Amino acid sequence: MGKLNSLYILALLWILWCSLHSLLVSRFFIAKVKDMLGVKFAYYRMAFNAFSLLTLVPVVIYQQLIYEEVIFSWPGPWNLLKFGMYLASFVLFYGGYKVFDTHYVLGIKQVQEMREGRKIEAMDFYTTGILEYVRHPWYSGGILLVWAFGSISDVSLVSKIILTAYLIIGAFLEEKKLIHEIGEPYLAYRKKVSMLIPWKKG
């Protein structure tokens, strides 16, 4: 198999993974699964996280099997930029961790609420902490991490470009979902805080 064909297959695998990941958290699909599972829907988030990780493994393994030619390996002073990207990524992820309900993100809270006979609520809407400066810190941190991690080769460049596009598109899709779920309070919030680049508008 030629190198170009291998890169095409890699791109296709990443696009399929990203598309499937987005479909499984789309409002349309979630509504269908809720109707089908009833109270057992509480397990969906946990199952989704596990499925996403398991389906990611073959894509990463395939990428590792392709011989790569390094384009850029962060020489000399460029390492300072790389370190800065890692640091900014950590700040964004940690800031999100401090604000977001990680038990909800992992699916633990939903299962607990179901077992206690309580109604499963949506994740609370916060605008404090890191969310005063950027609406989607984990998406921003993810983009920085994608580009800072490892050297840039002809193989990794395919993955980096697709994952960056996926994270940006994902942020826009998340916006639509939040506007639908929260309404006017979120519309007012997005006028004050930028989506991906930390910057408080006013």
C-alpha cells in the first residue's frame, strides 16, 4: 500500500471517528436514545465515554503503523513555544475542571441520580472561573495540546488538522445545543465572553 493511500485511510478513519462521536451526542440522537432506554438512559454518558475511547484505539494504532517523515521537531528556542502551549493547555483544562461537574461529564452523577430515584438533570450552567474568559476552555486546551504534542510529521499533520477542525466544529455544535437548552441567559453570556480564545469582551 502506497504512503498516500495510507494517509487517505488515516484521514478517513479520523473523520469517521469524529463524525460518529458528534452523532452520538447530537440532540436528535440523544432524544431517540432517551425514548428507547427510559430511566436506563442514565448509563448513556458512561457508555458513550467508554465507546469513544475504545473506538479511538484502532485509529491511533493504525497511525503508529505508518512510516512518518518529520517536518518540524521543535528545535532550540521553539521548545519555549511548545512549553507555553502545554502550560496554556493545562491552565484551560484545569480551569474547566474546577468549574465543570466532572462527575456529570464522566456519567457518574446520572447513574447516582437514577439509583436514588431522582430526576436526571442537565449539567448546571456556570459563568465563573475560567468561563469568565472563554466559553469552551476544554476545546481551546484540546487544540493547543493537539499541536504541541510530539513532532509534526506528514502523518501527524493529517491527524492534527482533522482534530483541530473537529474541535472547532464541535464548539459550534455545542453552542447550538447550549442555546437550545439554556436560551437567553446563554445568548447574553456569549456576547460577553469569546468562544475559544480567552478574552473577556466586557
